[in-house]
Amino acid sequence: MYRFFDEVTVSGASKSTVINKLLQKNVRIFRAECQENGIKFRIKPNDRQKVIEIFDAICYNYKIVKGIDKNSVFGFLKRRWAIAVLFALVAVMFALIPRYVYTVSVDAPSYLYDEVKGVLTESGVKRWEKTSDVDAKNVERRISEIDGVSFADVKVSGSTVYVSVRPSLKSAEIVDVQKDIPLYSAVDAVITRQIVFSGTPAYKAGDSVKAGDALIFPYVTSGEDNLPTGANGEVFGIIGYSATVSYGGSMTTYEKNGNSKTYRVVDFMGLTGKMPKSPYKLYETRTRKVECGFLIPLGFLEITFDEIVGTTISLPYEQAKDAVIKRASEQAEKVVPEDARVIRREINEVEAGGVYYVTATVYAEGRIDASR
């Protein structure tokens, strides 16, 4: 801990004698405390040498814990000028950056985002504008006037302007009763369930349909009459996603081998350092951006390279079978939509002319109507 006073402890001596000796030499004493066998007090660092000479001359038992004087501080900064400059820059940044906008954080639905950004730009809410010039109430009012916005909140904190937008509830969809177009299937599938808002379903659960088949007709039946209405609804079915891999005696597989290298690139006030190159010939890249704080616009981009190695296998099919099936399965899984519900998986193997064809199929339930 840095102290700007020396702490002196004297033992085995008269307290009054110690104080008188020091005052005779014009040594100022601070926070004097009497102890069981002596006295403890503080002095300024520039009186240190006087105290040493006084106590050495009369052979007093003493101890001095040195503090810091002005010359020591200035001497340290002079020898470490780069550190001094850095501290000065940080001080200036802490003083100035909160006065200017550096980040504009917008929380708004994607379909309103561009309009909200347009209002912010027109209102002068952008980087390096003074935070004192941001009229939050006026910006809130203008954003609230956008069609589809029910609420807007604008706050300034440090160098960041936070904008929160809440949409109004969508009005019920009006179906055009003159519309005479059926709702078609977009894929081959087996129907599992359907929600019909208007119209008449063409199939029931368990029926197979082809891409282009009408799923819902644009009418409803009343007695012997078919009354026109819009064909509207959601139809779900089981869809097959397939991938085929051939094996003629050899195959190269690619996998991560566990080696990775991570680099960090500094991002300061929108300026990014030189991007690193991968140390590996084959690799996958992962990136992650980290913000260090809102007062100082400093962060870094973390880039990780994962090494991938290729392994060529030349084996009879029976021995290479597991690797071939694995590749086919991975390729089939890649095309399955994230929101689909997987029902089952199948593997089909066919040999023709000494070449083996492995087909992996993933059956998953999802929307099959063309309006999805």
C-alpha cells in the first residue's frame, strides 16, 4: 500500500525526549501515538534523513517504514513514460467518452428495425454525437408514430443509447372469400395432422401426397352447395430427407483431431487489428466477439481455428461400412430443418458393379403446405 508519510516507531526511550529532539531540528510530527515501551508517529519523507541522523547520534532503537515522496512519484513516471502516457489517455477517455455516443443498442422486431434506425439517424442519434444532444423524449415520440409500434423507450447510459421498441398486436388476418386457389403441398409427404382455418381438406391423416397436390380446397359445403371461400390452414406431414454415399473401395473422411489455436484481435473504437491466419491446412473457424465495457469502447474478437485431418481408408466394404453409413447419415441430417421433429431413421444399402451405394433417410414431421 502506498503512503505519503513515513511511519516511525521508537522503543526504549522517553517519549518527551524523542519529541523535543525532533522539534529542535524542525521536524514536523503527525499522528503521534504512545505505546507500552515507546512512541509511534509519522513524518514527511523529506524529513527522513534528519530523523535518521538524530536517532543514530543518540543511539535510539527505531524503525522507519518508508512512504512515497513527490520526487519518487515523478521519478517513477519519468522512467516509465509509456505508462504515464497510458494513464493520461485512460483518464481523458473516462472524462470524454461518456459525453459522446459510441453505441446505439436497438431492441426491435426485425420488420420494424429499418424504420426505427431511420428515425434515429434523422434525430441525430449516431456515433460521436454528444449525449447531451440526444432528445430521448422526442425520439420516443417519433418512433411511437411508426405504424405497428405500440411503445418506445429511449435511455442514455454512459456512451450507449438504449432503444426498446414493442410492436402493437397484429389485427386478425382477413381472408379474401373470392380467392379460388387451393392450398398446395410443397413436398412429397404422409399427412399427420392439419389445421383448417377456412376451406375443405382434400385428405385425412395417414394419406400420402405428392408435391403439387391440393391439400385444402377453396370452398365449404352447405347442403348440396359448395360455397367459395379462401383456402387457409396449416398441414403437417412426415417428410423424408435422404443422402447417398458411394463406396468403391476407398474413401476419405474428415474429422477434427482435437488441435485448436485461438487468437484475439483487439477492437478499439471500431478499428480492428490484423486478422490472423490459420496455422492448419484444413480447418474450421469459430468466432466470438467480446465487449470489455461501455465506458471504454474496447473489446476483442476471439478467433479459434480447429484443425481437420483427412483419413483415407482402403478396405473391403464390410470393414468400411460403419464409416460410409456415418457419412451418409451426417449429410442427411444437415438438410433436416431445425424446427422439424425427427420420427425415425433408415439406412439402405445397394451394390452395383462392385460399387456400394448407402442411402441414409431421416423421416421428420414438419409443415408441408406451400404457404409455410
